[in-house]
Amino acid sequence: MAKADKSAVMAKLNSAARLSRTALAARLLGHGFYAGQDKVMIVLNREDGLTPGQLAARLGVRPPTVTKTINRLQTQGYVEKRASDVDARQSNVFLTDDGRATIDAIEKAVRKSEKLALKGFEKKELKTLWKFLTRIEANLSDTELPELTEDQDEELTEDA
């Protein structure tokens, strides 16, 4: 493939990623959330009481980034920090009742954005796209190429 073609592919990939984030951000803003907050809320819904460092690791972001998000969510009343029972230097982050009540709206916004982005794709095309994007991630992070798990396979094909 010519260099210009590779550049066009990467430009298209970046454009699609940007538009995907923008579409989700618009839906989340309608519920009072800013981009990135949804991911923290969803992780805490699955695993409440994580430390900021654990949250950062789960999300693949730097701790200062997750700390800013936690502070904003705390100001909004969706999470609370509590001192750790194990290590007084640490705090754990928990969803509040208000935070827990918003999870359905967040998940619905994510699903609607996914549905819009992937409209018209066949099951086989989704699997191929997943493999291509996974390979790009592996190349850029210099990691091994993971296999498609059975759960991921089912997830990709259930809505298509």
C-alpha cells in the first residue's frame, strides 16, 4: 500500500474515533456527564470501592486524569471518597445512591452511540473490524495480539 493510502486510512480511523467520542459526549451531556466520566461510573458500578490508582489502571489512563474526574463526579454528587480501612494514605471511591441511579442512563447512551456507529454492519464485518482494530492497538502498544474471546464474539454478534 502506498504511503498516501496508509495516511488516508489513519486519517479515516482518527476521524471515526473523534466522531464516535463526540456523539457519545453529546448524549452524556444530556444527562449531566462529561466525556470520560461514563467510564469511571461504569467501572465503579462493576467494582465499587477502588482506589484512584486502581481506577486509572482499569481505564488505561494516568492517575492525575482519573483524580480530576473523581473530583468532578464528587462535586456532582455521583461518587464519594472514603478513607481506606487498610491504608490511611489511600482513599477508596464509591458510587453514591445518585450515582448508582444514573448508571442506566449512561449505559443507554453508550448503547445508542454504538448502535448508531455500527448501523448496517453484518456480523462477519464486525468480527473483521474488531480484529483490525485490535491489531492496530497491539501494534501501537507493542503488545501481543489477543484472540477474540467467546464473550467478545457473542457481544459482537448479538445485536448485528
